[in-house]
Amino acid sequence: MSMPKTDVNPSFLIKSSGKGPAYIQLAALIQDKICSGEFTPGAKIPAEATMSKTYGVAVMTVRQAIQVLAEKGILRRVHGSGTFVCAPDWTRASFPMEGILDKLSDKDNLQISIIKAKIVEATEKAAESLRIEPGEIILSLVRLVSYKGEPFLLNKAYLKYDKNSLIVESELEVSSVFSLFTGEGSNFVKKSLLELVPAILSASEAQLLRTQVDVPAFKVLYTFYGYNDLPVGSGWFLTTRGNVSFTARIGVWDD
């Protein structure tokens, strides 16, 4: 007796002896087709029913595979139109700060020196960053962060001033610097916004950091917010290039 004809190519079938569940195997196959250029960015992939026949799996398995790739940002479902391959997101970038974070997390070897701390009237720039009126009283703080006796971060901060607020006292501690970069260890900061910009050291800044004026440096501008979503403090950290790098990851990354 002859077997009925099907559209299934045996070489495409998902094997029960393969690695992982069927939907994971299928997701890997679809991703391979994208990487090879068979499915190009912006292209519509075959319908779920078509892939079900092609790979010898249930439609639900196809949906699970598509969901896996959609969560990774590889595929995009469009209601009523189908599923499409996502184009690489060229806007995503990061600036890893392992050099800074490694030192800040080693608190036994970390020292903070207060260079200047005084009550001042907010300039227009400081007032804008703190969302207050120019002339309001704020705390202006300059401190030097050293690791094993060697300075590596110069910080200038503006804080909303309230003599009864614990945040002013907490900002003088080592843990406050670490919390700005990680969000950990602070009961006052809900979130922080960081911006990386290139910098040229002034003579006084280079002297404090024990380096040359022409050494490449980065300035990390920041604003941190309390649990009312209003700015509590702002300022910048200045460090030499070796502590910060700029990385742009384009396209699909499995990690």
C-alpha cells in the first residue's frame, strides 16, 4: 500500500531526539534562516500553517517558536498581516563602566575626600537640573574618590537642601556614590539618569586626579530621582578614559 503524499520534506522535520523541546528547535531553525539571509530584515516569514506542514509540527509549536523569537526582538507580529523579521535596532548603545564599578564595590579600599561642601544659591543651570527656581538654596559638593590611595573619580554634585533631610547626610557616604551607578544601597534614590560625554581636564582637575591635562577623559553627567519622581540631585563624575568604554551592539544578540 502506498503512503499518501505530503508537503513535508523529511530533512526539515523536527526530530524528537533533537536538543530541547520542538519549539526551541524550530526557533533555532528560523533564526538560522535569518542569519543566513534567507529571511531578510523586514521580510514576512511563512504563515504558521505553512511552517507547521514544512517542519512536521503542530501549529501551536510554531506559535511558541515565534513567541520566543519575538521576545528576543528578532520577529515582530503584526495583527492581520503576519509575522515579520525585525531590522537591527541601530539606536541601542551602552557605556560599560566595569572599571568604575569594580572599584566602587570594593569599599574596603575606597576613600572619599570632601574637597568642598557649602550652601549656595542655585544657578540657572543647577536650578534647571533640579527643577527648582534660580536662587533657591542648594548644597554644592565637590569630592574626590580614591581607590587604594590613587584618585580616579572627581565628583561635583548639587543637592536639594533640607537640613532635616537624611539624603544630604547620606550623600557624604561612600555608598551614595555606588548607588548612583547601580541603584543599590540607597533608600532615597528611585532611579538615575546617566549621560557620557568626552571631556578635557582643566589644570585643577588634572592635579586632583594626579594626571596630565591632555589625558583623554570622560564626564558622566547624572541626575538622580526620589520616589516622587522629582530630581533630588544632579552633577557629574570626571574620570580618565581607562575606567569607561563606549560600546554599541547592533542587531540580534542572544545574551
